[in-house]
Amino acid sequence: SALCCADARDLVIPLHEGHAYHRSAPHHFCYTNTRVPQWHDIWTRMQIRVNSSQMIRVTQVDSEEELEKFNVWNVVFSFLKEKLNDTSIDVDLYSNKTCLKVELLETDTKYCVILFRRFDPKLFLVFFLGLLLFFCGDMLSRSQLFYYSAGISFGLLASLLILVYMMSKVMPKKSPVYLLLVGGWSFSLYLLQLIFKNLREICKSYWQYLLGYLLLVGFVSFGVCYRYGPLENERSINLLSWALQLLGLLLMYSGIQIHPIALALVLIAICTKNLDYPLQWAFAAYRRVQSARLGPSPPRLLTEEEYRVQGEMETRRALEELRSYCRSPDFSAWTAVSRIQSPKRFADFVGGACHVTPNEVSVHEREYGLGGIFLEDQLYEEDEEEE
């Protein structure tokens, strides 16, 4: 048994970055991670790529011991998973060891295994999309364009699930395909995997059917969205906004490979979006501390010019309010006319004329103007001298 274990370990080929391993027989490969992720690896993707001349089956495990173990789920997923001659396996930057097993389905099959590290623009796009959703979630939740585009996209994805449900209803109850359909997520993910990996071939060969399907489902989805209309309830809009912001935070976190940096950026985004509230609280607390330390400040007195301007403005506004009240239907005009001495002057005032006559203005200036003040000062001084 010790000899068998030694032979099995000898079959495991260690992988190194940038080295290509060309083989023509089944082998086990393992990569041992000895490098600590750095800050510049935030959008770095590490992958193991397997290219072959014919179809092969690639199984990924986490350790060398699992390569020799028999796992029922690995067998089931290996049959469900599509067999390709170009397979890419993502390697976690924090994983200690990643192993894979290559099985040949046909003889005389040559394949190449290579491990590389590169900048992945998809991770940056995921992070940027999350940033956009988090900071623009309030605006998008109220946008009609986003409502209709999201409704049509959701309708296209939901139509695939409806097709699977309809197929499960049509299939015989004892059919093995029916068991796969009701089997749940594994077969659904397998169908989605087939569709997305063969999307180019589907667009090239069956573009008429694909275009008709997209137009039909898109038109029906648009009709449903138009029937119910955009969200108008404020609580529904808030729920959609919170959901978009939460989705944005998840995309931001998943778009960065370095977990501490991802968590720090998420916290910075949250603090930046809600920065006005802490600033308001800090300013209010500072004002309270200053007022408690210095005591109540005395009110500032108005200057003579400010007092004159404020008096003119308040008088003008009060006169306008009086005119508006006199023109309203609640005002009893006959009662007012019977009590005043000059009805014509009152009517002119309500129509927009000045409330004082030129004679009254000259008398007021003579008594309370500069001349009146000077004469009053002279009389006051003479009284003081006589005393």
C-alpha cells in the first residue's frame, strides 16, 4: 500500500506560473500557492488553462488526497458538465493548493496545461458596475428608462425558466429527462452554461430564431411593464433603491480579489455616500460646545440705515396684505365705507394709490424730518440755558 501511495504521488505534476506542460496521457496536476496577495493584485485573475486536440474531462479538487478519492457528486457533475477541448479553471489567490485531474476520452489525445496570472478587465467592470449602482441607486430607482430596461431584461431571463417549467409539464412522468428537469439547480446551471458557451455558434447558425425570440419576449415584457407603469409609491421606490445599493456593494466586494482592500473600499463608499450626516452632527455638536463655553451671545442691534430699510419693507408688505384683504370676498365693503370719512380715498388706496397725501408727507417731514429734529434740538438747548 505504501508503494501504491508513492506511485500515486509521483503521478502528481506540480504546476508553476508561466510554464506549459504538454502531455498525452492522463495525469494529476497540483499548484501550491506560496505568494501572499499584494495590493496591486486587486483585479488580477489566476487561471489554469487546459487545451487539447480532442474532447477531455477536467475535474478540480482542493488537495492531492481528493484526487484519489471516489466522490459521487464529482462523478455526477462530470457527466453534467460539458466536455471541452479548451477549459479554464479559476484559482483563488488565497487558496493554499489547487489540484486537477485530466481524463482522456479518446486515445492519442494531446493536451497542454498552463498556469498564468493576468489583469482581468471583467473584474474591473464588475467593480465599476457595483460602484455605479451604489452611488446612483436613488436616481435609477426613479428612472423610467431603467425601469423598462430592467423589466425587459428580467423578462428575457425569466422566460428561460418558464420554458424549463413547460418542458417539465410536457415530459412523461417516468422520463429520465423529467428527473433532470425537476432535479433543480444543477441541470438549470448546465443549460445556462451550454447557452452562454455556445452563444456565438447560436447567433451564427440560428440568428433568425434568436432574433424572433428576443423581439417577442422583449415586446411582451415591455407590455407588462407599460401595463403596471413605473413605481410611484415612495416606499416601493425606497425598497428598490436599497436593493440596488446592496447589489452594488456585493458587486464591489466580488470585483476585487484582495479581501481586506475590498472591505475597506466598501466601508469608504458607505461613509462617502452618507458623509453629510456625520458632518451635520459634528457641526451641531461643535456649535453646542461653543455656546455652552462662551454663554449666550447678545443680540446684534440694527443700525439706523438697517432700521429705516426694514421699516420701509415691512410697511410696504403690510399695505399689500391690507389691499389683498380688502379685495377678498370676505371683506365687508359697505360696512367699511359707512365707517370711514373719505370713501373715495379708501377706494383709491385699494386700487393701488398711495396711502398718504403729499400734504401729509410734507407735514411729516417738517415735524419728523431733519428740520424738525434741528428745531427740537434748538428748543431743548434754550430750555437748558434758562434753567
